[in-house]
Amino acid sequence: MAVREARRCGCCTHEAREEHRRAVAAFGARRDELAAGRGIPDGASRRWVSDELARSAQVVTERVPALREAWLHSVRRRTLCVVWGAVALMVLGQAAAAWTGDAGWTAARVTAAAAAAVMGVLLTGAAHLHRAHGGLLAPLIGEDNRLSTSRAVAAAWVLLAAFALLLLAAHGTVRPARGAALPAVLAVVCAVVVAVRKVVSARIAAQRLQKVRAERPRAADLLCDDAGRASLADAQYVAVSALALLFTAVRLVRHPDRLPQLPWALTALVALSAVTYVTAKCAEGVRPVILSVVRAQGAGIADAPIRPGDDIEIRGAGFVPPGAASPGHLTRVVVRIGAVHVQVPLVPSPGGFASPTDTTLTVTVPREVAPGWTDVQVVTASGAVTNRMVIDVTA
């Protein structure tokens, strides 16, 4: 029964991925076809092309929930396999040491194997409680549906500290360790989680940082920004923490009856890495801003003032937040011209879109806009609103 269930879940995961991949491929083919001018009826407007792309993008968006659910079920099983694989390696390693050594199954070896089994049971129980949200990865997934670097690093240190405490409790007689480097590192990484959450929330509220939900968490989130580009701040924090964790684990294996002793130089290095990471979080992001609004000029178009029905080009920055380049997010960009809300049409180009982009938007001034001085604002996919730019609309 368990084997059939696992196979069925595996098939569902593969089927969800294939359906999403086919939908993305169909959208890309349709976008390139319209960009080349094929399949467009005579007299069709730019709005017709945009609506056609929006319908195709909706098909991709409808596949996302099934893809996410399949991924959550798959990753829950895989993380449990990793946990119990690590437990098995610990037990086999202790058994091999007992078989080849003269002392046999010493109390320290039995304690290490038992502590590993207890940790496996505890983690399995936690995964079962959060089985609908990814199992063990549930606490590591942020509100934007991405894996959090700060939470992952803190969780690794907490697990190592918990395993060390289990060993100490099992030994009964504990020799005190010199210094308090391990508690200091644990305090630093936990403080980073709180600080980053506070900084991100405050910057989102002030519209200095834009966040959109990802389709699903990815392992690359630990080393990349929201747009999927490699982040030096995230990468150095993960690398330094991983090396410090490895050093601490080796110390724990060599002396299981005491808290691992970390050199204060290594502790200071972890703290410096954490400060760099938090500082980068304080500086990232850009507030969407309109720099200018001009009448869209094309070949053969005479110079003239802006009138209802004319195309205008809005130039600025931050119109497409990181991670919002998917067609589903692009269809949510809106321009407010006076009291009229205009959805930004999708203008296809080979391999992408000519509008909207992060720096330019092209929209048509509606006939409902009254002549005179009128405010223009952009509402991005994240809900952030730009500054007001005043234009003169001529009758």
C-alpha cells in the first residue's frame, strides 16, 4: 500500500510538472507568434493582442496550485528520507567503529546512535504536523512562498544545538566547556531571523521594497534574490555558516560529552557575515517611481500634444518588481490616469515583452479622461503605488 501511494504521488508530481511545462511552452509559442504578426485578425487592436496573451497566461496560472501541491508532497517525503538516511549513517558509523575498535559498543557510541534516532523521531513528528505545508521545510518558507536564507541558517544551528543537548543529557556527567561561543552564535543567527523579518516588513509598508509570491519554493532561493539572480550577501552568509557548522559538528563528534568549543575568531566571522547579510537586506529594493510621461512617438507620427486616444510612454523605475516578470504578474500592472484605471496591455516581443518593463510602460489615454491637467500613477503587481506625475491632456 505504501509503495503504491509513493508511486502515485510520484506520478502526480511528474504529471503536474509536465502540464505546467506544456502550458508555459504554449504561452511562449503564442507570444512569439503574435510578436511576429502571425495569427492577428485584420483590424485587431493592441488590446486584442493583450487579451489574447492574458487568456493564455491564465492557463499557466491555473497550473501553479497543482504544481505547488505536488512539490510540497514530494519534498516532504524527500526530507524525511534525508533525515532517516542521516540517522542510518550515524548508526552504521558507530557500528563500524565498534566492530573495528577494541572497545566495542561503548557508552558514547550507544548514546550517539540513540540520540540520532530520537532526533529522527522528533523531526518525523514535526514533519507530520506540517505535512500540508511541506513537512520539515514549512518553517523555512517565508510569506512570499520562497525559502528563507535566514531561517534555514538558524534552523541548522538549532538542530545542531538540540542534538548536542541530547548527547549531554544522555551522558549524564557533563564536563563544562570553556567559553560560550556556541550560545553566542545561536543567539546571533536567531537575532538575524527577527531583524530581517522586521526590516522586510517595514520596507514593504513604506513601499521601499516590493514582494510578490513565487510559484513555489526552490533550493536556489537560499542563494539568490527574488528575481533568481545570485546574491553575494546570501551566498556568503550560507557559506560561512556552513563551514562553521561543519567545524562545530566535528568538535561535537570528537567530544560528545561537552558543548562544542568554537574559537572566538570563528564566532566573530559568523557575526560579521550576519551583519553583512542584514545590512544588505536593509539596502535592497527600490521604490517604484515615475520620472517622466511623454507622448509615444512612432515613425510618421507628427508632433502634437497629448489627446484622448493617444499612446503615452511612462518612463521610470521599479514598475516590474523582482520575481514579477511572469505573464500572470504582468497582467496586474495598472495605470491611473485621473479617475480612470487603465490595465497596461501586454506588448509581445520575441522572447519577452516590450511593455510592461521595469523602466517603461505604454498605455492609451482613455476617451473618458477629461481635458486639462491630469495625474498619472502606476500600481505595480505588488500593490505599490508610484508618485504622481501631472500631464496636460488637450481636447
